[in-house]
Amino acid sequence: MNLVNIGLTGLNASRVALDVTAQNVANINTPGYSRQQALMASVGGPKHDKLSAGAGVEVPSIRRISDEFLVKQTWQTNSIASYAERYTTNFSQLENTLKADGFSISTGLDKFFNALNDASVTPDSTPLRQQIINEAEALSRRFNTLTESLYNQHKEMSDQRTATVNHANSLMVNIADINNQVVEMRGTGGNPAQLLDERDSLIGELSKLIEVKTTKQADGSLQLSLSSGQPLVIGGDAGQIQALPDAGDPYLAKMQIEFGVQVYPVPGAMGGKMGALNDYQTDILKPYRDALDDMASNLADEVNTVLATGLDLQGNPGAALFEYDPANPAASLNITSITPDQLAFSSDGNHGNSDVLKDLVALSNKAMAVSGFGNTSLNDAFVSMVGKTAIKARQASSDYKAKSLLNEQAIAARDNVSSVNSDEEAANLMTFANAHNANMKVISTANELFESVLRLF
């Protein structure tokens, strides 16, 4: 009987809908899960039977509830939020370092020039001369330790980049593998919803590391590339990000994408965590280290030049107080083996004359060329460095809060469309369960009618 067949189609459709609802409820707490919906369509009756109401219902497909635009928004905001987070973390570390009293070049300069000024009253005093040497050595140590701290942070950025590159490459291989599975499942008529959720999640993780662009292909796969166009994933093939050590600094790197036999240089920013690491190294750490080298070499050269114009307590030409390696002045700055009586504070050899010493004191206000800070005194250059860092740290923190809020809003918008709503699914359970029971009643009624007909004979 047609009534039985119609009831069976309704029963099967309700069962599929209940299965989909049960799957949604089961994954209500699964991160990245996109709820599904059983799509139902009426089945038409015989073509030439005008009295046929139809042949029931069918479920042609199960729909995955997802908005491509909203998902891409989460990936985009993932990248900018991750970039801002890494950048503000780096700046916070730098700010704390420069603010630490033991690393303050300004404090060291003040103590050194104060010692010179104190000795100007009695320039032949051995204790005061020794104090100058002691403060010069202490100032050298401040340059050494601060430079070492920035160097360690520089190396840490390189280590983080290596780990980030490895993680990104692993994610790209997994995304390519899922592309293959999606194409295969679509070809066999299966439901790839779980694979699509997993792929979206992997791309979300990748977008935190680098900024990516995606292009949907007709076979269901996604093509991934950097925002600047270099390919990352095409179908089932994945490229590899490579960080090539810079010839002048092994902890800096030139980035490129190797895809098969092709190599694509990445001259610009990569976005995400990796972009923040690269930008921080090249835009902040390297200029700051160069500035410290300029400060250290200027200090040593200027002090030694002035001392060379005088005579020491024995009437000998002035000896150098500082020494350094020109290849890395701040890291290597040190005092020579000079003794207190070898400090040449007089231009005529008179023990009471301190004209050279006064010239040394005057160096505290002398403008010197410091890269990134122009012609300024060494003290002002370091104060500017600390102030600039504090301002940039606050800006980075504010930027991170704003970008994080955008990311949270994008995720919320995606979840509002795709995540499971317990109230909605509870209502669906009741609806489909009632439909299931109603179709059972249809089948039962059809059986009763059939039995009634049989009893007539």
C-alpha cells in the first residue's frame, strides 16, 4: 500500500533527523564543531496520477551549518591578535630589562661622571682616582650585561622562529592530507562535515602563526597561500616554510617557501606570531643593539682621546682608560690595565692642574652620533631609548587589547551561527520524535486498514 510506503519514508527521514540531532548534542562541548541539519525534501508521486498526493519524504543531504565569511574572519583576526600578543610580550620583556637598575646605562654614566667631578677638587688623590677606575669598570659591565640580555632575547626569538616554522609546516601537511580525504569522501557521496571542521581548526591554528589566504576549489579542497601570494597548500600538496640564517647574523633569517622544485622568497611581513618575531628582531632589537654599540664606542673613544691630551702623575703621556672590540663594542667594552697614577688629568704635568679632567667631565653633555637617536649626549640617548620603549610597550598593549577584542567578536559571530544551541536541539528532539511516532501511527493505521479489507473476504 502507498500509505505504508509514505509512512516508511517519513519514519526514515525522522530517524536521520534524530541521528543528526543526537550528533549535535553529543558535540555540544567539542571545540570547532559545526552543527548539522538534515535537509528534507518531498518526494513526488507518479507523473500521470493527478490523485497522488506524493510518495513521502527523503533526506537528500545533511547540511553543515557554517558561514565561510565568518570563518575567514576568525582566521584573519587570529593572525592580527597573535601578532599583537607576541609583539607586546616582547616589548614588555624589553621594557623590564631597560628599567632594571642593574642594566641602566644612565645610572652608570651618572656615577662615572660624578666620580670625575669629585676628583676635580683634588686631582692627585689616589682614592678618588681609583674611584674613577672603579666606576668606569662598573659602567663597562652595565654595557656588557645589557647587551648580553638583548643578545639572549635575540637568540630566543630565533629559537621561537625555528619552533614556529616546524609547527606551521606540520599543520600544512595535515591540512593537505585532509584536503585529499575531503575530495575522496565527496567523490563517494559521504558526509565530510567532521573533516571540514578539523580542517577549519587546523587552518585556525596556522593563522595564529602566519597570515593565510584561502581559496575554495570545486572539488572541496582549499588552496592556502600567504597574504603576499606565495603558495602553502594546493590540493593534497603542502609547501615548506624555510628560515635561512642571515650571513651577517645567524639569529636573523630570510624567509622562503619551498613548494616542490620551486622556491618563493618572502620579502615582506608574514603576519601572525612569525611576523611579530621577525619584525621585532629587525625593527627593535637590532637598532637598539646598534645604538648601544655606538654609545659604548663613543664613550671609549672620547674619553681616551681626551686623556691622550694630558700627562699622568709621573709626567708620562696619557694612557687609554677603555678598550673594546670594534666588531661588538658594547659587549666587549672594558677598562685597560691602567693604574690610578696613570690617569692623565693635567695638560702640563702639574699635579694640581685638572684642565684635562674638566674636559672629561664636559663629555657628559657632549653631543655624539647614536644611530636611531641622532646627535645627543649618551645619557639623553639612553633615556630616550627607555622612554621610547615605554611608549611603544603601552601602544603594543593597547593594540593587543583591541585586536583580541576583534578576535573574540569574530569567534562569537562564528559560534552564533555554527555552534550547538542546547535549547534548539532539545526542541528538535521533541519535534523529530513526535514526527517519528506520527509516522509509526500512519504505518499502524495502514496495517489496520489492510487487515479490515482482508476480513471482507
